[in-house]
Amino acid sequence: MAGLKVRKLDGTLLLDTQRITYGLVKSGRLTQGERWPRKYLRSIQLDPNNGQNWVDSPGLSDQVWNFTVPNAVAPMLFIVGNGTLNGSTISGNTITYFYLNADANTKVYAFDQMREMGSGPRLRCRNVATGALTFNSYMVPLNVLAVVQAPTIPGVPPPPYGSGVDNGSRATTYVNGYNQDITYGNSQTVASVIYSKVDIPFANEEYAAHLTFTRGATVQMQTPSGANFQFGLEEGCGGYTGGIRFMFGPAGGTPQQSSSGSWTLFYGIPTDRFPTALVIRTSNLPFPFN
């Protein structure tokens, strides 16, 4: 079938107009959204497996950060900085994504299927059979330069993984990883959170990352005040100048309850598969855009 194909000098395919190409539709920073309260058990004697026994905490909550993509078909979001995706909502053809464990410095680059946008001279290509737009030179095409699998968990061997869930306790969530305790000082935020991270170094450029799927986990930790808690975590991945960073951070609306341990431990991490991060450079991408 007739079409335009563009290749690198080494023969690697860059563009095939008979295939739908993704292009940048929007970039910007996360904006502050709602606060999601954590849940607590109304009484220690109640069954924790019954959802009706959990209620919103009056003082413990996590900040949610939003990013909205209009005219969405099947977006892929790449982030620079901290952030764990905790769901989305759809209204018509607009999707709003919810991130936790982020801040106002987190940058987002949203890519979606090529479409009619922009004005002035530009190259546009269409599928011969359907007429669908497959390339628009106004849109910066998605160029994935690396695919990186999340590092394994300390003490868990590489594939095949075995039972599927690591129920042993671990000091960190990733091999060669590290933890960060973050303490907040006002009553409208959770007293303490913990991040468990690992850095994957690249060249000295800024990168953004998209995680193919996320995993959950549980942490037991002691706050600076000496209180012991356990709560759920969610996985994420973002870029920075010099590499990318996998991380676990508190999940939105997670149940939180007292624990007997006096040290930080992670457990319940799925091990039957590990997510991969798609990595892009941001130096050639407009910011903010659209």
C-alpha cells in the first residue's frame, strides 16, 4: 500500500504514514485539586475486611494534583518530577487525571493520536484506505528513546517470579533504592508520608517517563512523634535532569491503621510482573503547550 516511510541512517523506522502516530497535544504543570481523606477503622473490634467499617479521617488527607486533556482519544502522559497516577475521570471527550505524591513543579507532557490542529503550512498524511489523519507536522511526534523495567525487589529474584506477590517485609521497594520520610506540620495534611524510590541515571538532559501500569503495596512506618501506622502505596515513575525515578507513595484514600512495628517495612508487592517506563527527552518539546 502506498505511503510515506522515513528511516534513520541505521534503517530504524521513524515514521510510517499507514500507521497512526502519536503527537504532543498538551504540556503544562499539575494543578492543585481536592484533598482525599484517608480512611480509619471506626473501632478496633470491627472487621477490617468490611468496607462499611471504614470512615473518612477528619484530619488525615492527601493532596490530589490534576491534569486535564481535552478532545482525548487514548492519551499517554509522561511526567517530569514526582507523581503516582491514582485514576481519572471522563466527561464527554475530556479526561482529567489525578496524581498524588506530586507538587506544583511536576511537569506533564500529554501525547495522543494525531489529529487536525494548528494552522499554516504543514505536512499532513492520511491512511489511504480510511482517510484517517496519521501524521500532522504541527504536532511533535512521540519518540520513545528507552524502555526501562522497574528494578526488582530486594531479595526477590528476576523472572520467573514465582507466587506473584512478595509477602516478605523489605526495607525498600526496589533494589538499590532509598526511602524519604516527609513530615507535614498542619492539621489539614497527613502527619507523615513515606516515599520509596530508585534512580536510573541517563545522560545530563531532562527526561519524562510514562509507566505502563502501576502496582500497589503496603508500608508499616513510625512517624517522628513515635506513632506506628500502616497504609497502602501506589507506584509511579517520572523523569528528571539526568535520568528517571521509580517510586512508591501513599495511595489516594488509603486505609490507615495503627501497627505494632517500630521501623519502616514494605510488603505485599506484586512480583509476577514488573511495569516498564517509556522514556522521552523533553528538550525538543514545547512547554507549556496548548
